[in-house]
Amino acid sequence: MKTVNLLTKAIFLMLISILSFSCNKKDDNLPEPQIGYFVKKITVREPNDEYMKIEFRYDRNNRITEQTIDANTIQYAYNDGGQVSHYRLNDEENYRFEYVNKTITKILKYDPKTDELVEEIPVTFSNGTYSIRDKVICKVGDQGQLLELPTEGIVFSYGEELGVHPHLTLSPARYFFPGDELFVYDLTLSNKELLGWEQEGSTISMENQRNEEGLITTITVTTLYNKEFQWDIEYEKRELVR
């Protein structure tokens, strides 16, 4: 009987050892987390002078939650579908967005002090074009990439290589915000490399320089009247969401 008990204990300990080894082996086989580069700061310079500084903060899902643009702070909130649902500027301007599926259908403007609804603005969408009260606001691609700003006469041009925000989920709602030129400066209008744009018959060209890892770190922009700007871009490593 004693021999049987010892044998039973030995088998039990062997099973525990096998299970432990299997679990450890399984853990060892887990894929390494994928890492991506996200823009931390963009400094826009004129010759011999700093023109604008833009800094980014992200949530665990790598969505922009806050941008500091010089002395201004923009905050974003998201709905359950991952679309921008709420926008605040310096904790004052308050815009909210309603969607059907992934398409914006309405903008709600609130009083930032009383949180009272001030205005409901219907939005229409057809063939990639967003309009408000029959006025075309923007044209976007299938993934939310900004193609045109008809009211400004701007048509954007992209290359096939990755841009400075390759992992960022694009948010067309951002193209409706006041001061809408800011998304051109922060380059969040596309995941692809921005090559420039045409505006009222004039061409603005961009020359991108990459580091050894293929990241765009410097952009030289030649605008109207041959005026030049330079973007200096800094990145941070973040774990990609599966």
C-alpha cells in the first residue's frame, strides 16, 4: 500500500512538472509586442525663427487625446466606435459629433460654461464629400484621408510611402474644427507621405528627409512667393494595439 501511495505521488508530481513546463513554454512562445513610432513633437520653423510648436498625447489605444499648439490646448474624446465625439479648445469651445456607422451626420455646439446645447448643425455625406447647408467642407478618401478643401481651393497630393503618422486612425471630424489649417501643420490628414498641395493654381511642394529607420524627421516646404518652412519631427515608441 505504501508503495502504491509513493507511486501515486510520483505520478502526480510528474504531471505538475509537465503542466508547468507546458505553461512556461506557451508563455515563451507568445509573440513579442509590436512597436510603432508616433509623433511626439513637431516644430515648424521659418528661416532663423520658430513659427509653431505642436505636441501630442495619446491614450492606450494610440488615439490623440491632447494637442498643445503653442499656447493652445486641444482635447479629444472618442465614442465606443473609436470616432472623435468631443472637441474642446482651451477648455472652452465645445463641439460634439453624431455618427451613423462611421459617417458624421450632425455637429452639436455646446456652451462650454453651462454645457447647454446652443446649435445643431446637420451634416450630409455623399461620394466622399462632407457638406454643411449645401456648402462643401471637405472631400475624403476611403480611410478618412483628406483629399480636398474646396472652400480653400486646396487639393492634396500624396505618395505611396508612409507618412509621419502611419499608425494613426484618421478622424474626418477634425477637418470641421475652427482653425482647420492646423491639421495641415500637424500632418494628421493622412497616413501616407504628403508631397504637397495645389491652391488656386499655385503649387506648394514638400521635400521629405528620412532617418535610417525610414522615419520622416525633416520636411522642407516651399510655399507661395518661394517662402520656406521647415518641419522638425520627433517620435516616441508605443506598443501597437492588436
